[in-house]
Amino acid sequence: MKSKTVVYTSKTCAYCPMVKKYLDRFEVDYEERDIEVGNNHKDSIEASGAFTVPVVVAGDRVVVGYQPGKLRSIFQG
């Protein structure tokens, strides 16, 4: 079973659209969770050691910030 990818974002984040565009470009299926809306997902990302967004969680791998090299290593093999 393929792990679900989750992207934690906020409306004021300058790098969040860049991460989503990168994932869309490579047709990565992901769920976006805005930490400012609904359930407070901020606790979830802080548990991973991150105190900022974007945070991409793919299985047991976590990428904090916009890091194309790390994203490539996860999603392009």
C-alpha cells in the first residue's frame, strides 16, 4: 500500500505554493492541511520537530521547507 503524502501549509507561506507546484508537476497525490484552518494541525508538524511550513510528510520521511533535491529523492527515486 502506498503511503499518503501530506503537505502542511498556511496562507501566508511564500514557499508553500512552490512545494505544491513541484508536487503537482510530478503528479504526486497529496493531501493539503492548512495549519490555520479547522483542526489545529500545527501540533502535528511540531511533533515532527518542525516549527514552520511547508512540511511534506511522505511515509516516514519529512521535508521541512522548499527543498527540491530532497523532494526529488523521495518522489523520483
